[in-house]
Amino acid sequence: MTNVQTKPASQSPERSPQDDLTESGKVESRHPVQLLYPQYGPVEALVGVGVFYVIVDRMTPVLVEALEGAVPTLVPDPFTTLVAMFLWAIALLTLGSQVYAQLRPNPLTFESRADREAYLDRKRPTDSEYTINLVLLILGATIALLAWNGAIGFLEDVIPVVVELDGEMPAAMTIENALVFAAFFVGLAAYTRGLDRLVIGGMRESLYRLYTGAWE
């Protein structure tokens, strides 16, 4: 009897653990991963609210004095109470909007750790962005500090004219002082934006280094 030998069915080679290794030698997980990622804006908003509070606090006595003639029953109370309530409302609205802005896109979900690391690398600030934001911070702070007294003085002159519609135009209300007033807010905007981008950018850089092991 002739023995017929059958050829064994071809079997795929077993997958070794090395097949899942990345170029860096780490095992890449293909399971979905999540990330809590900071968004730009909170530092800028909080500093803006703080400066707004200082300005309103400085202008409240000026408003009270101007309103004594127009609406004597409104000052000092309940006007100061209304101002305090207004400031609290602005603070709470700002805080709520920033909390929502941070929570709305989070957590971010990625198909793998490699995708998460690529996102962290793509979103972290570049050297040029650090430089630009540092320049904005220093230049904006310098302009805002230099223009602060002029801006406050301009407001102190404008408020009585606005409240007392028939008030005389003060000599300090010139185009030059108006430009100083505008320069203060431009400098403040540059400062808060630069500060916000540096702080949040630093947090993003820290997350990148944490998840990629760049600090090891």
C-alpha cells in the first residue's frame, strides 16, 4: 500500500511581542486613551476682570460725587450696593464661561497613545511663539503701566461730563489724553494675551513632556 503523505496546512507564524514595539522600543497600546487638555483664555479673562474691578473701584467715588446732584436719592446707597452686585455678576459670568470653555472639549479621546503624543507635539508652543508672547507680555505691561495714570485721569474727567449732560468739557479731555486712554487698553490686551499664552503654553509643554517621557 502506498502511503500518501499530506502536506500540512500552512500556518501563519506566531506574532512575537516585538511586533507591537514602536521605534522607541515601547509597546504601543491600540486601546483608546483620553486626555484633559488646557485651553487658552482663563488667565487672560481673570486678569481682565481683576483690572476691571480696580478701575470700577477707583471710579465709584467719582460716580457718587457726580450723581449727588443728578440723583441724590441714589447715592451713596443703594448705588454702591448695585456696583458691588454688578462686579460680582461680572466675576461669576467670567468664571462660569471659562469653566465651560475648559470642560466643553474635554476629555479628548485618541485611538492610541501614539495619536495622543502626536497631538501633544502638534499643539505645544513653538520657540517663536514663546518669544512673541514674551514680547507681548513685556511690551504690553510697559505700555499699560506708563498709561495707567493718564487713563484713570481721563476717566475721572469724562464721567462727570457723561453724568451731568450739561457739564462743561474739561481742559484735560484732549486728543492726546484720549490716545493715552486707548493705549492703556491696547497694552493691557497685549499683556494679558501674552501672559495667558505663556502660562497655558507652559502647561501644554509640561503635558507633552509628561506623556512622552521627555523628562526621563
